[in-house]
Amino acid sequence: MKENISRRNFIRNTGLIAAGGMIVPSLLNSCAKKGSPNDKINVAMIGVGGRGSNHVVYMLKLAQKAQIVAVCDPFEARRNDTAQKINEFYAKQKGLASYNGCLAYNNFHEVLARKDVDAVVIATPDHWHVAVAMAAAQAGKHIYLEKPLALTIPDGQKLRKLVQQKGIAFQYGTQQRSDSKFRLAAELTRNEVFGKLERIDVWCDGGKGNFAPIATEPVPTGFDYELWQGPAMERPYCNARVSNLGAWHIYDYAIGFVAGWGAHPIDIAQWGNNSDDTSPFEYEGTGSFFEVGNLYNTMNSWDFQMKYANGVQMHFFSEDICSPVIEKYRNYSGHGTTFFGTNGWVSVDRKEIQASNPEILKHTFSPGETRLMASESHLGNLIDAIKNNTPTVSPIESAVRSDTISHLCDILVRSGEKSLKWDPVTETLVNDSEKLQSLITRSSRSPYGDILKS
């Protein structure tokens, strides 16, 4: 397969996109395949570096329920190495001398054209998330999509509409919902075990990037940089740009950890506040960015106050400034979510769950109290949803609403405004300043981003 496809050949070689960027219906499944409880689900891994490589490991642990049949990545060596390891795993599992059932691809459209692929796990850089997911939804594939959701609020809304129209299973990569500590924190909060919820603290790492010069370097052999850039603006290649730090902290591709890490504690705040179908309506706060001249140019420090329609207030701040506040009431952690009720608090991070009174954590739930979906494996929860036609623990609506919070924080700082108001019913800005509106959308490069315009 030719490794470095041109923009023109992106369309011609795949044969999947018609004028205007719409997927040709006749080439695709009209609806998602409904799995049988006894069938194995065929899965394709799209993006196998970083988080994607972790997902491969987790998916192989689900070998009784699912089978990886394809991997896709613009790094030739990475995709080939990953496919080889997967095939070696299945050969050993099946007692075979060799196995070649997992194929490696450069172009994700070729993966989506395979009728035997039931589901995709998307762990591309952020700027590709929605475009790949929309193409997958058009093809009738069930989706696991890494966080953050989208580069813009409207893009996330478009994906939600398509996912709902297609009736496919969708799992957002907020895997803390598949951890019993976080579920307990949300259940204790919803059932007012420590009183009526009044406010929430949410915090996380502000960013990992140090200084990186804006440079131009030769594109390595075996790397399809044109495809990697995809819908983003065309830029000169340098290694720092395509590393995880670049994909996370360059505004062409992401909005930084305000979404990339913030997605996790914000998601738990939304879960505990029973607000998966809404978001705060008032925002005020400040933020700062990596130094001028740095390749990394996303926000890396912030302090925001928000208010929900139910009166709950939320404080979202970055790790560099949160410690004096957090250490006043709990053992410090670099990330977490704290729920404050009228009679105490519960705080949770990936290490532990804490409470103002240890007895809160010993609460025995009665039959009439609210219990949340129990999931012990985030990928496994998706596979079960496909096989049994059941909901996922992190559905598309929760993804759109939590992602909106991160984007509004970023937009507020970039606009220079002191505050903004958001209508969570119409999902539009209320204080409709020209500067705020200009930051709601972005242009995307053709043909890769054409599907975002549909």
C-alpha cells in the first residue's frame, strides 16, 4: 500500500467520499450490526500509539467476547508492529503456529469499508476524533472514542446527531465511570447521603509541555504526515509537533489539558450532579498559556467558577494553583472531583475516595435509592452493549455536555471577556459577542474535514 497518500488520492483511493464529503450510502451498512450474545465482536483499532496501544492490551483481555481484526495508524512501523503482536497473541491463544487475521492499514477509510468490522476504537490525535467517528457512524460501526470529544462544540453536536440517527453503541473514553470509587462518589452525592449538593471542586494537570521551538524537519520515512495533519491546518513537520505533547498542546490539534485531562474530573462532576443532559449556564474566570514563541500554545493554567441551573456551583482549576484549596480539606492529589453537601463532602481521584466523615463511605443503599450502571471494564462495557443492545456507561450525550464545559472555558479566556452565559437547552451562547462567536467554530482542511461540514 502506498504510504504517503496525497489529498487527491485520499478520496480516489478509498472510493468512499462523494462530493461534499458525504459517505456514499450504497457502500455502507444502513444500520449498525446488532451482535448476538454468543458472537465475537470484530474490532478495528484506529490509532495505536499512546492511549491506542493501551486499548489494544485491554481489548486482548476481552478475547472471549471480541477479536481485533485490524489496526490503523499513519506510522508504518507502529501499525505493523502492533498487528504482529496481536497476531502472535491470537496464534498462542488458538494453539496455532501462526495467525494473520489482524491486518494493518494506513487509511482508516479502508478499515471502515470492511463489512466484517463491527466496532472501532478511535485513539487518534484530538483533531481527528470527530471526523473519524462520523465516518465510522456513517459506516454503521459501533464506536469507542477517546476523550476529548471534539475541536469545537458544533462538531461534537454533529457527531451526537449522527450517532443517535444510526442507533449505534457509543462509548466515550471517560473510563473513570468504570471504576467503583467514582461510581460510589456519584451515588452518594445523588442520594444526598451527606446532604444536598451545593458545590463541586474539579481539578487536574494543566499541561506537560515545556518549551519547544517552532522548527522544520524532514518527514521520517514510513510516516504519512499529510494524513496525520488531516483536517488541521497544514504546517511544516517537526517531531515535537507529532508527539503526544504536540497533539495535546498545540491549538491546531487540541485545546490542551483543559479538555484532555479536564474531561475526566468534569465528567464525574456531571455524573454526580445528575447533569449528563445539561451543563453550567454561567462561566467566569481566567487562564494563561505557554510562553509566546513556544510550539505548545494551549492554555496551561486556569481558574474558573461556574453555576448550574439547579444552583450548584463548580470550581474548575488547574493543578498549579489548586493545592492551597484542596489541601485544606483532603490529602492532596493532582486531579480529582469533590462534592460538597450541606452535611459534609466526598472527594474522589484515581487513588482513593475520601469523605469528611468516614461513615459516609459505609452507607448501605436501600432498594429505593438511586444506583448507577456498574461497569468494571470500559471497553468491555461497550462490547456488552453491542452484544446485548444495552446502553453504555459513557454515552454520547454525556460526552457532548462535558466537552462543552471545557470548550467554553477555553473560549472565555481566548476572547478576553470576563464572563459568558450559555443556554444549555438550545446549546448556544447567550451573551453573543462577536469575539465569543468567532471562537465557537473552526475551519477544517479539505478533503479530510469535509465530513464535518455535512
